[in-house]
Amino acid sequence: MPVNSPRFALFDLVKGKSYRFRVRSVNKYGISEPSLPSEPVTAGAKLATLPPPSQVLAFRDTKTSVVLQWDKLKDGLEPLGYYIYCRETGTEEWQTVNNKPVTCNEFTVPGLQPGKEYVFCVKSVSEAGLSESSPETDPIVVRPAIACPSAPHGFVLLNCGKADMTIGWKPPKRKGGTKILGYFLDQHDASELDWHEVNIQPIPQRVYTVSNLEEGHLYEFRACAVNMAGVGEVSEPSDLFKCEEWTMPEPGPPYDVKCTEVRDSSLKLHWEAPLYLGAGPVTGYYVDMCEEGSEEWKQINKQSIAPTHMKVSDLETGKCYIFRVRALNKAGIGPPSLPSDPVVAKTKPGTNEIELGVDEEGFIYMAFEAPEKNDSSEFIWSKDYEGPPDADRVQIEEKGNKSKLILKDPSEKDLGIYSVEVTDVDDDISASRTLTKEVIKLISGWNIDVLEKGEVRLWLEVEKLSPNAELHLIFNDKELTSTPTHKINFVKGKGLVELIIQNFCDDDKGMYTAQLKDGKAKNQFTLALMDEFYKTRTLESYGNALQKIFFSFIGPHFIENLKWKVTENCEVLLTCKVHTALTKADEGQYKAVVSDDRGEDYTQLDLTKGGKRTFLSIILLALSATPLKIQPTEEGIKIYTDVKYYTDYMKTTWYHKEKQLESRDRLKAGSTMNQIWLHILNPTDADKGKYTLELFDGNNSRKLSTDLSGQGKLIQLKGHICSFPGRARVVQGLPDVATIMEDKTLCLTCCISGDPYPEITWLKNEKVIVFKDRYKMDVKGTVVTITIEKVCNEDTGKYSIYVKNKYGSETGQVTISVYKHGEIPAGLEEEEVPGGTIMKKPK
């Protein structure tokens, strides 16, 4: 019988015997001539894997991708395909890039982190399996490939004489991944046909005075930028400017208006002073703003400002704004500047702020990490936006994408606003930080906790400190040292100060002051733990554990004041309610006396050990105990009951299947003032069954039970076995890699499970996605869909869905790569997906 596949398995061959094979084709007209015989093949011989490819090279592509190329195998060897692997420099773990073998010898690796350094290797795939790894590529930093810059734009006339004009323009929007080396400027007299070169050598700045012009003539200008890759596009011609000497008394227009430090509701606006001053020096500026698409300009500042920069606040997140500036002198307000490029008030994903801290040597520093930069990029630091900081007072260090400004000898002269900007990048990368006297910043003030064993913990948290930081803890004008009863912990890396007091008593009331010093930075924080501290707080401001400390200071008190009522039997009933903690110190005879001028009477209650004290305690404990609850933890399973009152002389016993349990390595039993618990570590099937808690005082007891049997199939949770099948999970749906052409709509769909229904979070490059504008999420039962409309290159990256409920969490991931119109990435094929979305997946 003929076979329909170009593959056929042969059986019952004699091991060790050599065979040759040939193939014939068949159709409705008959059988063809046989093929040429194959090479001899020995039955039972183990197939040898192919050698790895050689000459694997990595090239820059975009800010999130790298192109790999390698030589095909020699000697006519034909692999089934290739697998590509990558790892970040400094790590050991290799990650598989493609989920199916690619058949060509070139591949674009998507979803890489901008500015990070990676190495790559490739393996051949054959019927025998994977080959050894190819030699690693040289490390490569993920940055866009160098290209020619786009055209300059925004030409403006800044000054004009009888035979010369000063022209300014804005830089290219795309710099080509490297520094702009200069500009070539052309001029055109409207009365002539030809354009003429203004300069032969590139102009390094974006302002130039063109001379030898004809007075009264109209001129237009154009320019192109040049970088390492070559000369870029020529701009569109400017407006026609008339060569006519300026004589107006008002100043000329400011220029080069730009925005930095763009965040959700604010930005920093900068501009250059006018070149034409008019009748006198410039005394101030007015800033105007309008929304894109509107022609209504609104003046922001009522009074003129002297600096050439201004912080604009109270912007609406997501809206697009345009700004312009007008200069003022004694003669009046001059013409407005050319409007700025439109800017959206939104904090871009990956935006970093300046970190303020103290290094190991005690020096105050400010550090900034750029999410991306080019080889030619520089970090430009400024103080108060007036220029670079005094070189004698600061030291600047750079490493990779990080820049660090260190204060050599901090003093009040160094206080102010420090800003940093990254040059030679297409998008604005900038930030600022205000340095004030409070260098050691408080994160969390003094807090009070009560630990499980009854210890009182006083703690506070500041910004992280250097290893040389010092702490002096003062109590009532006397410095404390760490003792077994008053243990001091100082975690410098976390900025944590804590004092743990074992037996809290009246002697521990007073003033606690933490004095911190880290290099030149100092600060201190005080807690007044006096009677007034408790008496000025309501009972609700304390947890159950802290109420014990509360009562140890203010003692028993009335919850309900004394009141009276007349009963049906015409008896007068006097009642009140008091609150006091019932402890061993309260044992004794309690007596109540009533008296008037006719005599007196009394009643007595025995609350000694042999009396009713223990009976009262077991009633309080038993009545307040809740049914046993089960809680999964990272270590295993916790079974517990909540109680309102628990005293240490009560006996508690745990049973499993009627067998008494004792604390050991995997079983931990314990209690606090308001909880009695059993912790089962690393649970197994043997731990299923009925668990019982017995509360006993020697005479009376109460039992509480729960059953771990039938809780469902055991599943793995954070490396431990836990019998809770309702854990949140990502069941199916997401591919490993998806590729899509720009301007298309991307739909990602997956199924989730969990009981209770999980919380859902989508992340891009480990940042939470805010669903608005182009990003939308739809949830229908267990099916979750994220839609991105009109995808662009910025949408490239690693996307994750994170689901979580009280039983656990899980993450599903997919790498998305966006390519331009007309491009067909090597090794990819088109595939239709629901919703009209065109995706491309590796072969």
C-alpha cells in the first residue's frame, strides 16, 4: 500500500545489519522510476546530533530587540531548525527565545529590556535532538541601531538687520541613536529659482546669523542634520521672512521652548532669552498654555517671572498641551515664541526618579538610572536649573546607565534643586530632587506592636542608611544599650530601628528618642510614652493585644456608669459595667456592701483558685472561642480559633484522629492573647483527617473540631504541598511569543480559575498596566481578554497576567513584538486570529 507521508517507519530490521533505501512515487497513471539509493544505514546505530552553528553575530535593531545571524552548517548538513537562547550579562540562567525551531539563519529577538546587556547562543535541531551550544556572542547592549537623523523643524526669525538675519530651529525628532554633529543650512531668495548653501562645515548650534542678504527681500530657509551615520533628511522650507531691520522697543521672541520632567500632572518648562532686546533688558516672562487642537491661549502666571524656566503644575493626566513664552521689558511685552512641541501630561512607563541616600563612606549622594541611553549620551546635572553644580563641591561618577552625584562637604550651600537630563535620546529622560536640611528622611514614625510572646515592640523606619550609620537610643535622658530584656535592633540597610521590651511595666514609661547620624546627615525622633499617651486615646485605637498594655497603665475603668431602674416587683436595681483584665493577681474574695442610716448588707464572691475563678475563666474562654478555621500559609496549613480572653493557666490540647499531638519539627502549637493555633509545616496526605482542640481547666472542658479530609487533590504551592484546590491559576491561552504589525489591534485571551474568584492584574515589563485609551480589558467568567488598539513599537515587551486569591497566585507570560508596515520578519509567517488581528508566530 502506498503511504501519503514523506516519512515512513520501518520495523523488524536486523540490528547491526546495513541497509540502503529508495523511494517511488505513484499516481493514477502508475508508479514512477525509483529514486537514487540512500547512503548505507546500520540498523540500531544511535543517531548523532548535528554540530552547532558557527559565527553567531548580534546586531542592534530597536530599543527592545536584537538581530542574530549565523552561518549555516557545512558539508551539506540540513538541520530541522535552530533554537536561540539568551541571558542577561551577570546572570547564569539561559532563557529560550523561540518556542518552535526557526529554519533560516537570521532571527530578531524581541522583548528585551532597553539598555540591558545580553549574550546569545544557538543550537541546531535534528532527529537526534539538540546540538551543543554555539559559542556565545559578544555582549551587546540593547539600543536602537544607528541611523541618519530625521529633518529639523520649527524655523523662526530671532533677529534681523538691514542685510542679515538670525535664524533658529528645533532639533530632529529622531536623532538616529547617536549625537547630532551639526547642521547644514540652505537659503532661498523668493525672487530667484535656486537654493544656495549657507555653510560648508556643519554648524554645531541651532542658531545662525545669515549675512550678505538684500534688504527688503523675502527669504526662506531649510536645513538637515548630520550624525555618525551620515546626513539626514532635508527639512521642509521655512516661512518667508522679510529682511528688514527690527526697531521695535519691545523685546524679540524667546526661543527653544521645551518640556522636561514630564509627569502625570506637572512638567518643567525651559526656554532661551530673546536675542533682540529692544529698548532695554528683559525684566520678566509670561507663559501661555493651550490644549492641542484649541486656539485659546491661557496665561499661566499673573506676575512676570525672571528665570528662563518654570514648573507647570495641576495638569490633567493624559491631556496634550502646547506652551509659548513672551518676554517683557520697560517698553512692554514682545511677540510670543514659537509654540513648543505638543506634550502629553503622563508619566511614561519605566520613568525613574533621583535617589537620595548616604553611601558606605558617609557621603550624601544623588543617583539616577536612565531607562535607556546611547553610546554618545551624557548625564547633564544642574543646580537650581542655572547650570552645573560647583565642581569643587561635588563629584560625579558614571557607570553604564547610572550617574551618581556625590556631595564632597555638605553644607547649607548645597541645599537646592538638583536636576539631571540625558542627551542624544529621542524621548525626554530627566528628573529632579530637592535637597533640604532633613537629609535622613522619616518613612514611618514611632509604632507600637505586641508580639506573640507578649513582648512590646517600639519601632520606626527611615530611608536606608550606610553601614557606617550610628544610632543612640535615649530613654529619659539616659542612653540605652541592648540587654536580654530590652533588645535593640538596628537594620541599617532597611533604615529600621526597633526596641523589644520583654516585661513591659511602669518603669518603661517615659521619653524614647532615636538619634541617627549617617556621615554628615543627622536627625532624631522622639516618642512620649506617658500616662497621657494612653488616656488621650480611645479604646478602639488599640488592637486586642495592645489593650493589655493600655489597662496596665490606666487600670480598671467603667464602660457603663452606675444607673438604676425599677423592676416589675417594685425593686430598685443598681447596675454598672467595669472592664478589668482577669489575671492571677486578681485572685481573692470580692465583697459588695450596701448601706444607709437604717443599717447595711453585703454579698461575697470567691475568686480564689479553689473558688470560682477558674470556672469563670473557662466560661469566658469557651464562650469566646470561634469555630476552628483553616488558613494556608507559605510554610503549610494553620488551624486556629480566635478568642477574646485567654489566660496562661488554661490547658489546651490538640488531637489528630483522636491521637494527642505534641509540638515537633513539622507541628507547632502556640497561642497569643486572642488566638490559639496549630501550624502544620510541609503537609502531606498523612496529615489529612479530623483535628480537635480541647480547652480544659481540670474540671470542665470544651472541644472544637474540623476535618482536613476531602479537601481536594494536593497541589504544589510555593514549593510546599497544600491541600487547597481553589488556588488562583492561569489555565491556558497565552502563547510564548507573538508578533504583530503596527496599527493593528492585538487581542490576548487566556482562561483563569480559582475559588474565590481571583484578583486580576496585567503587567508590561513588570509595570502595572493602566487600562484606558488604547488599552482595554474584558472579563467574561473565566475568560480574560486584553486588547491593545493601533499597536506601535512602544507596545513591544513582556506582558504578564497575575492572578491571586487567598489560596495562592500564578503568573502567565507572553512576549509581544511589533514590526513596521511592509516588513516580514525572518522566520515568521502570517496567521489570522479572532477579532481581525494579524499576528505572526515563529515557524
